[in-house]
Amino acid sequence: MVQPNDIVIWAAAFVALWWVIDWLHMRQEGERLPMRRAPLRALGDVLPKLWRNKTFMLVLACLWLIGAAVAGVQRYFLALPPGVAEAGAVAPSLTESVQALLGRGLPDALPRLVEVPLGTWAALLFGVLLAAAMIRIIIDPPDRIGEETARQLRWPAGLLIAYLAVGVAMVAAPRGFVEGLADRRGGTILLTTGTMALMPALLAPAFALLWRLVLEIARDGVWSFVSSMRALAESWLPITLLVLLANALRPVVALGGDNYAAAWHYAYLALLVLLALTPWAIVDRREGLAEGLRRSWRLFRQRPVDAIAFGLRFTLLFVVLGALVSLAEPTGAAEWATWFAPLLDVGRNVLLLLQALVLARFYVHLGELLEQDDACAICPSARIAEGLEEQAESDE
């Protein structure tokens, strides 16, 4: 009987072989593999740009390390080891380990709507800093930002304050109250919907800012706080609607029964894949959700074969990188494992950031190709019009 992991590993082998053949063919032609079909080339393009923006990386690294430290303290005092090996368990073979790692890491490696990773505690801290900055701008708008942008920041600042208030209330709530609420059917639905759909929507202004920063780094290699805040002020509402749309199925997946959980899970992944380019279109063009969806669809429709090839190779690249990170995951109950497991989350956050950068670079590249195609489509008519004008002038 064919196992799902067998299908995964054969599909991965096919994508890898196709990638190598495509690369060899382009090398024989004396050309490089185009970026629209080569996520590894896109990754090589964004890595130097990310390295030049050390302030951005330093801020994210500090947030990740703070989150890892808090998680390690929680694990230590609550006696929650990352995993305990079963007594008498037989270690899997190399082939079985590769199949398991590829199969487990596949959903997290798909080209999909990827939020710039923060983590629970880092998101709270970043929300505090961003809300304080927005309040400072609203009270005394700098000349470079302007009063109009400051007025537009009032609503996103309110969303962040609401997110912080709910987060603090959840942290400060007695443990028995939360457990009692979770034991009730209605309480379980409320908690699941709130944590998986509503809380990310309240944090949407932070996602809008981070998406804009990543887009500017992927495009120009530098980021601007002023332009990012302006983009946040103009795109926070469609980004909030997008986050709600993207997370709409998450509570259903979490609460679904065994018979339907897999189907809902696949539907949720498919929705994230369809929305992969939408956030970049929204923060780039500062338009509504419908316009962002149309823009992302037009970019895909312009070169669907190349986009599919990029997506498959993107998945293979990051499923392998994710599997390498998972190999370091501790399985014992040793004390060092309690502290080491949260550090692996930092590694996973780095991979998520790289995924976001590669997708942003892919969006920029598709936009450049679309502009070239539009210009070429206009060129013949422009030449005809110029010829008719020249002929009219000669007749006169």
C-alpha cells in the first residue's frame, strides 16, 4: 500500500530533477536560470540586502530572543519538556526519517501568505513599541509624515491598544478561569476563534508595517520608516480584512472532528496559497483588498507556468531547510532540552522571514515583468500612431 510520505518524497525527487534539468538547459544556452523560476536565485538576491539592514535584523533578533527566554522560563517552571522519548521505541531508518521530515514540513514550506514572524511575547512587545510610536506621531506629527497620515493612524493605533489590552487580560487571568472556560463547548469556540482569528486581526497594523519593511528591503535593499508608516496608514484596513480572511478557517480546522479535520486543513492551506501575493500588492500599491486580489491574480495569470514552477521549487527549498532545523529538535526530557527547544523557534522564525523575503522579491520581479509586457503591448500601437502623425504632417 502506498503511503502519503512515499508520494511526498517521490514528488520532491521529481521537482529536484526538473529543477536540475532546467538549470542545465539554461546553462547550455549560456544564460542564467531566470528568477521567476528559481527561488534559490531570489534567496541569493535578498540575503545580501537583509545583511545590509542590520538594524532591522537586530530588532527582530532581540524580539525573538526575548520570546525564547520567556518560553524557556515557562517550560522550566511548569515542567513542560519539549518531548519525551517512549521507552523501548525503535529509532526510524534514514529513509523513514527523511520521509517523515519532508511530510511534516511540507505545509510550512508552501508559498503562502506568510506573516513576518514575531511570536506571542515578541508580538506583545512589538505592539507596545509600535503603539507608542503611533501615539507620538498622532500627538505631534513630524513634517516628513504630515498631519493627514497622523490622522489616519488613529484607527490602527486603536487596534493595537485593543490587542495589548486583550493580551494582558489573557495573561493576567487566573489559570482556573481559563481552564474552566475551555472546558465549556461555547467557551472553547470563543477562545479558539479569538486567539486564531480575532487577535491576529487586531495585530494587523503591525503586520502591515513589517510587510512593507520587508518589501522595501527586497526591492531596494533599504527601508524607510516614513514611507512604511504612510503605507501602514493607508493599507491597515485591507490588511485587517485580509488577515481575517486568511484566518477564517483556522478555528474550523482546530475544532473540526477527525472525519473532516483533514479536509478543512487542506482547504485552509489552499486559501493561504491563493493569498500568497496579496499582502505585497496591498502594501505596495496602497489599495483595497479587492484591488490587491486582482493584482495578485494578474501577476499569476501573466506567467502561470513560471509561477507554478517557482512555487514547487520554493516548497522543495524550504522543506529541506525546515527539515534540517527539525533534525536538531531535542526529543529527550533533559534539562538542557527545555532551554534549547525555544531557541529552535528562533531558527524557524528565521526561515519564515526568508520565505517572506523570497515571496516579496518574487512579487517585485513579476511586477517588473508585467510592466515590460505592458510596455511591449503598447509599443506597436504607439509606432503606428507616430507613423500616422508623420504621414499627416507630410500630406499637409
